[in-house]
Amino acid sequence: MTDTPTPSGVLLIDKASGMTSHDVVAIARKTLNMKKIGHCGTLDPMATGLLILVIGKGTKLQDLLMAEDKTYEGTLTLGATTSSQDKEGDIIEEREVPELNEQDIDDAFNEYVGDFEQMPPMVSAIKKDGVPLYKLARKGQEVKRDPRPVKVMDYQISRVELPEVDFTVECTKGFYVRTYAHDIGNDLGCGAHLSALRRTKSGRFDLSRTITVDQLKHGTRDEALKAMLTLAEISIMRGA
């Protein structure tokens, strides 16, 4: 009797808010009854949207898929800066929002197009002496970080209803959307934090082939395997 081959490929998940990327991996391991599962690009607990799970031999693609460009939809809220640069943190400072028009806001966004350097937030997974910064931040520690090169290819502003601004941004890997919101708020003179975030695209992958976390959690192993993209499909999609 021959052994059943280990499933290999990519499973695209539409992550719900309020859970970590690792939580989703744990659910996938339980549903698929296998340990060799990783994810490509952490989504913060408050964020929703595209989370790429690599399964079996698909884990060999992890670094390649993580390096690809991303698209996010977000909302920034002007007038308040927070300790984490998003709505999950404590409010550090509140300022009155000036009478900004759409051109003022567009001009601020336009300052962050092309190549520039971004200072990683303390609440991030970047490691200092082997310890993730967010663990140091929880202890109230702040350490020196080096700015990192990033790039914004394009952005769109879809709604301005002060203090909220909805936007879409196309960016390179390692880009912090909450730092983007924080910096734009500073430039507008009133501060801001990221109040909503959804990843809609990563490389050639988008939300069209995703399953929800609930479907993954409550569905069968066969249903999850049916939703998985095979290594051959991924190769064709990426033009390899």
C-alpha cells in the first residue's frame, strides 16, 4: 500500500479581524492535519484580507512570494496619534483637525510616491538582538531603529469625510501602512493613525480565490485541499 502524497501548494485566506496570522496557520494545520504550513507576510490582528498560506513543498516558495508587491485598502483617522500608529494602540496626542480640502490631503499623500525611507514602528516583528520589537514595546522599551527603503508605486484616495480618509496604496514588501498613515497625519499638522486595513493583492494573488477563516475552520480537509492552488497553477500564474 503506497503512502498518500503530502499536499503541496498555496491556500489563499481572507483573514478576519481580531486574529493573528499565526492563528490562521494553526487552524490550517488542524484542518489539513499537517505541520508543514507557513504564511507569506504577516497581517496585524486588526487587518483583514489576503493571507497566503504555503503548504508542503509550497513552503519553498515562501521567500519568493513574500518579496512581491502588495496592495492595501485603508482608512486613516486624523487628529489622534497612537502608540502603535493604529487604532489598537493608546492615544498619545490629540490635535484639532484643520479645515483640509481634498487637494491638501492629496498633496500630503503625493509626498510618499516612489522611493523613500520609512522608520519601522516599535510595534513590529523586526528583531533587535533576536527579540521582536513588539515584545520590547510591550515592556515600555524603545530602541534605535534604522530607516528602511520602501517604494509606493501608486495610491488613490476614495473618500474624504474628516477626520477619516479612505485610500488604496500599492507598495513594496516591508512597507508599514500604519507608519504611512502616521507620517501623512504629521505632515497635515494634526497627526493620524490607521483605523482600518485590508490587503487586497500580493503579487499575482488577489481575493478572488480566497476562502474565509470560518470556511477553513469548519470545513473538511477535502474542501480545503480543493481550494488550494497547486504548484503547477502557481508556476503558470507567475509566468515561470
